[in-house]
Amino acid sequence: MNANDLITINKDILNGQPVFKGTRVAVESLFDHLEAGISLDEFLDDFPTVSREQAVALLDIANKFLTSKNMAELYEAVA
């Protein structure tokens, strides 16, 4: 699964904030929950329109992105 399969960005849905495809759940909410110490299971209970497969795949993509050998170049591009 790639990011295009997981995420929708539409100005008419949450003002263009990235959401899990097929939902109105902001991707950011997953990271906010995890940062607050809330388990993935609890996140999925709170947002039943997001599947476990979607959440795990998104975390996998974030992991690959953040551990990329090209991360220094990516940081420079957004700095």
C-alpha cells in the first residue's frame, strides 16, 4: 500500500488536511494519539472508520520516510 492508497487531501474535507482515505479522520490524529500514549487499539476504537491495515500501513510509510538514507536531503528540502 502506498500513500496515495491511504491518504486523501481535499480542500472540502477538513480544509485540505490529510485524512485517511474514505474517512474524515485526520492522519495527524493517529500521531496525536500515539504521542499521548494512547494505544493503536484505542485509536481504532475511537475512529472505527479507519482500518487497522490503514493505520499500520501509514506507520510503516512514516517509518520508511524517517529512516531513509536520504533523510538529510529531505530535511534540507523542508527546512
